[in-house]
Amino acid sequence: MKSNKQRRAEIKAHRLARAARVEAQPRVSNRQSGVCLSVLGIERADLDVLGRYNNTCVPPPEFYFARPFTCRDCGAEEIWTAKQQKWWYEVAHGHIDSRAVRCLACRRARRERLRSVGPGANLLGEQTNRLRALGRARPNEKAVAEVEAALQSKWWSLRVVAIQTMARWGDAEQVERLKAMVAARPADGRRYWSWERVAADAAMCALIRRE
């Protein structure tokens, strides 16, 4: 009789092999029918949720496929299942370009380390959550100052959240600033790796969602 550890190892190996097969297959089309997606380890994406909560102008995926990955901390071969991806992108509203990088055990260990350090260990996450909370309330002088400070941050991701907060406030001055960012999008070789390009895309998405 096999132990629970042996069974878990077999299940993991099976999932890795299935993920490799799915990754090698052509992507599923909306026109295909009669395919049991759950058997293939595939989940259909909710495009409406992705469109409302993700800050990218890149077309979202129509389906999630199981993704094999190597844990950044321990080096274990793991699977980021389609169901886990659906939860991450559509419930937790993780950025559509983010990927799993740690196994469950290492994620838990990392959370414990951060918790033991205390407030400030995840400063970027705390600032991001603070900006999102500001966007859900009427702006005041202090809130505007926080957004202005975030727009000067070295972290582009924090600047993008500040832009989204400006759009949620939606007053005429903020809207005009967002439109100016869109107009400043570079058309030369700096297009792909410049803050102006990132700001313009973020501002455009924020304005579209606001309408």
C-alpha cells in the first residue's frame, strides 16, 4: 500500500506531465466546442472581471492553462493550476502579467518571516493598498499629497496605482492630467521601456474604465 507522501508525489508528477502536454498544444479557441476543459486542466477566463480590475491594455487571456514553474526559494518543480490562476487574477485581482514564483510551503514561510519583522516589511504592498483605499473616498489635501508623492516613486507599479486613484476621483483637473499623460506617449524607440509609455497606457485604461 502506498503512503500519502507517495500518492502526493504521483499526483504532482501527473500534473507536471499534463501541464507540459497542455503547454505544447495549440491554444483553445472560442469556436471549439465539445471539449471538457476541466479534464485538460483548463479554465475559462471571465473577461468582464479581468477588464474591470486589471490595469493593462494588453488583451486578457480567454483561458487559463496549468503552468509548470520552479520555486524561486527551494527549487522544487511545481504547478500553478488553471484554477489557482483564475482565483489570483479574478478574485485577488493580481496583475495579469504576474506569475507564481514560490511553492505553497515557501509562500507560507515568507509570510511568517514578514509577519515576524512587523509593519513596514512589505512597504510597497502597504503603500499600494493605501492608495487604493484613498481612491474609494473623496479626496482631501492629504490624500492628494500622497498621490503626488506616489507619482514620484521609484516603483513604477506604485505610480500606476496612483494614476488609477486619480481616475477614480474623476474631477476635471485629474482627468485633464490623465489625458495629458496619454498625449505624451512616446512614438519613438523609447516606446517599450519608458515611464512615459507606461504612464500613458495606465492613464488610457483608467480613463476607459471611468467612462
